[in-house]
Amino acid sequence: MFARRLPIDPRNRVHSRFRGFIFSVPVLLAASFLTPSSTIAQPTEQRPSVAAAVDRQQGDNLLEQLTKERWDITDVFDEEIHLYLSQEEFDRLGEMGHSVRWLEDHTVEWVEWLEKPDALREKSQFSYPTFQEMTDQLNDWVDEFPGLIQVESVGQSVQGRELWFARITGPDNEGPDFRPVVSHVATMHGDEMAGTPLAMDFIERLLAGYGEDEEITWLVNNTEIWVMPLMNPDGYADGIAPNSRRSNANNIDLNRNFPSWACGDQDTTSGRQPETVAIMEWSAARNQVVLQANYHGGALVINYPLDECATCNTQCGGSYSADEPLLREIALAWARPNQRLSNSTRFTDGVTNGAEWYSIYGSMQDWHFRFRGTVEVTVELDNNKIPGSTLLEQIVLENRQSTIDYTMWGHQGLRGYVINNHGDGVPVAATVSVEGTEFNVRTDPVTGGFHRPLLPGTYSVMIQPEDTDDVYTFRNVVVNEGIATPRTFALHGTGYLDVWMIY
Ligand SMILES: [Zn+2]
């Protein structure tokens, strides 16, 4: 049933409604698109911190020092470290004797992969929507597909822009009562802009494909899909590249602003940025988000937890949870359909453990995984943070199947309903844990439903109702490949029980 792949040929695209974003290239300008344009970035009032590189010397401890002091590192190579610097920080590094330089801002139009650039250029229909265009488009979809999409603001940015989150799911009378929540959040770094058009394209394909495409229809009916196309609207600056910036309007990097487990932070929103608070409160209100994807740019890789090393503000060369094989497999679900990711020469199969690349502290993905039991991956879409229109189209097309396959992973593993079996069979609010693994998930108190991503295998599953200390252990629970069949976990009696239900 899921063998059908989405068409990747742009001529077969299901969507034709991005009228607000349609970009037609005047023929006279075409020649200028064959060469990348670049400028040296400089800090300005609008962009107080911009990309820079500092050289590493053999045997120095520069990376360790910058990590300890929580500098805003964005990439690490053998010879140099990339980071975001204000003019003052740039000068300070120079005074410390380091060789530091501003990096160029590239706007690259295409990468030779999909088709001949001439053909691509003629077809390119993608550009960066303004905040208002994005808002209008979301509202239009609500009008056009009232049974499939709702849009709500889950907070406001520092400058008062709404943080829109679209919820896409099938009608109540289709699919199951309990649907796993899978979310996609784009552009928490305002100058990594490709994620916003990709997220809008994803929403549109879910809506336009519903009832038309078998895989999409099943996915929408069986999943509660949430998409936030723009987490940092102030930094995104209406998609106008020279005005965009990484941080929010308080000059805070939002992907360093979540509670850090390694540094012993409490899981509270106190003192955090409004964009961070919005995500934390949204997630907590969902009871259990099963999976999230977090769209970035500036590299080409899928990065999975853990980002943090066990010791706060250090580098450790890799930080592996007990769920490492599962997390890698989920990251691969995104990378596999994407040729450029799969063929990466820098990262094996296009995926990496976060800390194996470089550690950061206070990332959204580690907060979600460690504090909320949500598997989140960081999707780095392209080495160019702000691709030109033809490369942008290529990025959207090459990630279309990945958005579907990743969301589909929300249905693999262990799924069930926990009920009280004292004769009434009512749903139970409980925590579900799996022996030998790391993160727990919560049941939905209304239905008792839960979903826990797992690799195929045989497991012991522990269920603890919220209002007791009792733990119910179900042994020899077999998890198969593919879409999980829901099971009923019926809790009998009180105290520690060792039971195996046949269902
Ligand atoms: Zn980023």
C-alpha cells in the first residue's frame, strides 16, 4: 500500500496554488543565475552577529574553549571552526591571537543534480514568502480545506508576529480515535530560510493529495500532523536575505535556548525567549509528540540526538543514548529518499549523531528527546543557507518523499491502548517504558492510546499508571517491521504484576 512514491518530476506536481510565491525568471536576467553571487558579511544593526571562521592550530584547545564559553558554533572542520560573531566578539578573538575572518554570504542558484540548470531555471516556481503571504496562504487553505487543516497561533515573536502552527488531520470518522502526533518546525534560525517554503509545500501536498494519493490519504487520516513553517519570523525578515539573521530579535540563538539536560537546567520556560516558550508549551499541551523534524540550513546532513555530551559545555566526539540504533534509523528515513544526502561524502549515509559532529547545549532536539520523550532530528537542508530560486526548487523536490517517509515513521514501533481491566475497561493515563531503552512515552488520557517508536525485536514493556506507584510488566512483546498494529494492554489488580496479554 505504501509502495507508491510521490512524483518527483516537477511537471507532475500536485500543487499549483502557490500563486503568491510564483517566481518567473525574466529571460534577460537568466545569464546572471549561472554564477553564484556572494558578498562578505558584516555585522549591522539589523544583523548584530554574522558568520565567521576561526582557524584551528594543531593541538590547540580552541574548540574546547569556545564550547566551554558557549560561543555560537555552527560547524566544525579539521582546520577551522565556523561561528556567529558580533563585531566585538570578532575583535576579541583577534586580540586573543586567533586568525579570524568573516565568511561570505552565498546565494547559489543551482547544484548540478536534478536536471540541466537551463531546464530547471525555466520551471522554478519557488521563492521565499513574506510573513504576510505565508499567513494569507495558511488562511486560504483553512477556507478551502476546512475539514483537514486548522491554523492556530501558539505565541508571538519578540516583535509581536504570530507563531503559526498548522494542524492537518483527517475527519473524525476516518481513521482511528488515537492518532500519533508528528510535527515539523521550520526556520528557528532566521537566515536558514529554505525550510519555510519546504514546510509550506509539505502542507499543500498533504491537503491537495488527500483523497487523490493513497499514501498521503492514509497518512492524514491516521496521523495528527503539525507544521510550523516559521519559528523565527523576526529573524527571517520577510524572506529578504540581506535583512535576515540567525537569532531572534533579542539576538538570542533559539537553538541554544532550550533547557539543557547536561547542564542540569530545570524543565521550565522561566527566563526563556518567547519563541522557545511557545514550542515548549505547545509540546507539553500535546501530551506526547511522537516525532518532530526541525528544518535548518548551512550543512547537508540529518543530525539526531544526542547533541550534548554528559559533561556540560564540553566536546566528546559522540554522545549516544541507549536508543542510538533507533535514532539513527529514524534519521535514515529522512536521508534515504534524498540522493544528495545518501551520497554525502562528509557524513556516512547523510546522517550523524549530534555530538559526533559537534556538541551544542540547549538545542530543541535534545530538550525534546530528554525532557519530553519525543524523537527529534535536525534536518540540515543544504550547505547554502539562503538558496536561490532554482536551488530552492531542487531542495523542495528532493525532500518531498523524505517529509512523508519521516512522518510515516510515527507509525512504526509499539502502539497500543492502556485500559483498566477491573471490569470497566476505561482508558488509563500512564507512562510506558521499554526495558533496555532510554525514553518513556505517555498515554493519551482520553483514549489510553500511546505510540513508542521502536526497532523490530522482542521487548519487556513497563506501564505505570499516573496515580499509582504500581508497575505492570508485559514480557515478550514482539515489535514487527512496518506499520504497527494497535494492541490492548489491560491492567489487572494492583501492585507489581507480570502478565502477558493475548490480544
Ligand atoms: Zn540552524
